[in-house]
Amino acid sequence: MPRFVRYLAPLVAFIALAGLLYKGLSLDPRHLPSPLIDKPAPAFSLPLLQQPETLISNADFKGQVTLFNVWATWCVACRQEHPLLMQLAKQGVPIYGLNYKDKRDDAKRWLQMYGNPYLANAFDAEGRTGIDWGVYGTPETFVVDKQGIIRFKHIGPLTNDSIKRDILPLLKQLQESDG
């Protein structure tokens, strides 16, 4: 085998790997694909944060277009997005919460301090429901249509831009349609 061929194979492999890494650096981590988009929301039944004797489930979403926001008191970015959730709630957007891997008393105090934009909050102390929903971390927000189908997932804190560009137009479209 010619000597240059022996050196060419590692060079080609290095160039290919460098190209893949370069491509990966240009991707937006907030746009991770979710296998749950256009599929029914994962079934769950959890106690309410405020009333642990009462259960909430994904069936409570059906019949309305909702946001399902995964949050925690230990999440710095959740505090950053919270005022935007409060604004959405004031505009009449139905928001359900999933308090994720948290302490119940901490979460109740947090909502008393910063306000409660949620129609109801499921309490997921161990994070199992979050895992079923494909949660990478908090905050994450899902748009669920009237039939309980997940139509959109936003990873990270909501921003004014993401709400205007992605969330509000989709909510309007889904509210006007049968989906």
C-alpha cells in the first residue's frame, strides 16, 4: 500500500468529524426535535400542588388549547420567564403547570411570592411525569390542542419574542381549528 494512503484515511476521518462538529455548533439547542410532537400527551395522574388530595391528569386539558409549563423553584430561568406567564394568564391563555422535582412547600411559597398564572399545578416530586413528557430540564413549555395532542415544545425560558413568534400564533390557529 502506498505510504500516502496510510496517512490519507486518518486525514479524511478527521475532516469528516470536524465537519460534523462544525455543523453541530450552528444548531440551536432550543430546537431539539421532540418525538412527542403531533402525538397524544403522555398520560399522567398526579396530586395538585395546592390540594394534594385532588388529582389532575392529562384528561383535564381536553376540549381547550392549553400551555403546559414545566417549572421548579430551584430553576433560575423559571423565575426569569414567570412574569411572561403571568401576562399570558391575564390575556386568558389557559396554563397548566407541572412542578418538577421540587418541594411542595417551596413551590407553594414561590407562587405566593411571584403570583400564580396556572389554572392548576401537578406536583411531580420524583420527576417521572417529566420524563414521560421528554423533559430535558426546566423550564419547558408545551402547546396542547383541544384533543390532547402536543403541537409544540419550547425548551428553555419563554421570551417576548418566542411568545409573539411561536406561541400566540399557534394558540390562535389551534383555537380557530378543530385541533
